[in-house]
Amino acid sequence: MDALIQYVKQCFKEEYTGHDFFHAQRVVSLAEKMYEKEVSFPKEEELRLIKAIGYLHDVVDEKLTSKREEHYQEINSLLEQEGFSPKEQEEILYVIEHLSFSKNQKERASLSLLGQIVQDADRLDAIGAIGIARAFAFGGRKDQALYDERFPLIKKIPEKRSSSTLHHFYEKLFFIENQMNTKIGQAIAKERTQYLKKFTEEFLKEWQQKN
Ligand code: ADP
Ligand code: NI
């Protein structure tokens, strides 16, 4: 898997909006752990598929790259090199094409169990302590306010971009626990969401102290 990992590192060399190589690494290791809990007999070849999907899942995201075709060519030859069968290559490509959160708002693609596990791991990385850090890093990068008290905090999917990073919690992150595919994903999401809520409470308490 070394060549594939080096390739992903290279792709995210200058990416600081929270979709960096370390995000891919966390997704892989959380997905591996979830897989081992979710199935009774873990298989080495399925763990290999999870690794490939996890590392590659953001490489062809249209938000992050304008060179999708080139990436697909590169990915095809890397997967071939790694010895994945044509059927496995097809599964990996299908999942990385359909995994993204934003895509699933419009239509819900049906993913294989392995795809569902990596999708859960990807979404879990948007909540909890690292999820909070990623959201504020993303917000800073996009010149988005930490919070904007002119707009109400309402739990609903917005039509336009969020008014602030704290709004993003209400508009996306608090929905994640109900969007998990797997039981183990649900349990982790519940715990992390409690942490997000506690953080939000503290944030608003400190914010209000300035008034
Ligand atoms: P996906 O990779 O599933 O398409 P996104 O690109 O929407 O998901 O989100 C990736 C990361 O960026 C997540 O950690 C998410 O919380 C963060 N993010 C996305 N949009 C915003 C926003 N408007 N404000 C703050 N963080 C955001
Ligand atoms: Ni991701």
C-alpha cells in the first residue's frame, strides 16, 4: 500500500481545510476498528479494501480538485499495481465516487458494507474534538465568522452557505448522528455529538459574557 499512501500524501500536500492526509489516515484507522467490531469474521482482503477506500476517499472530490480525470488514471494504475482484482477496483472506484456528505443530501447512493463503514468513519471525523478543530480551520480558511449572533441557530439544512462556523454545527454536524449506517458508528456518533453540544453550550455562555 506504500505507493498509494505516498500518492495521497502528495495530493494533500497543500490542503489545510481539514481534508488533509491526516484526515485520510484517521478515517482508515477508525474504519478498520469499526469493521472489526461490525463483522464476526474479519477478512484480510476486506481490510485491504477499507484501506484503499479510506486513503483515496477525498482525492477525487470535485470541491478539492480540478484534475479528476488525471486522478482517476493515476488511481487505476495504483490499484492495478497493488494487485486489486477488477471487481475490487470497481468497488473502490464506486465508493469513492459516491461517499461524500454533500452528494448524499441530494440522493442516497447505496454503498457496500465496506463503503458504509468508511462513510461512517469519514462523517465521524467531522464531529468530536477533531471535528470542532476542522470546522474552525475550514471557517478561517473561508473567511467565515466564528459566530454571527444576528442569525438564529436553527437545526436545519441551509439553502445557502452557513452564516458562521457555529451555525455549521446546527446545519450539518448535529445531523450526523442520525445518518450513521452502522450500529458501532451510531454509538460513537452519539458520544461525539454530546461533546459537540457541550462545546456549543460553553461557547455561547462565553459569547454572552461579552454583552
Ligand atoms: P464531505 O467531505 O463529506 O463532502 P465537507 O467537505 O462538507 O464534507 O466537510 C469537510 C469538513 O469541513 C468537515 O469537517 C466539515 O465540518 C467542514 N466544513 C464544511 N463546511 C463547513 C462550513 N461552512 N463551516 C465550517 N466547517 C465546514
Ligand atoms: Ni473525508
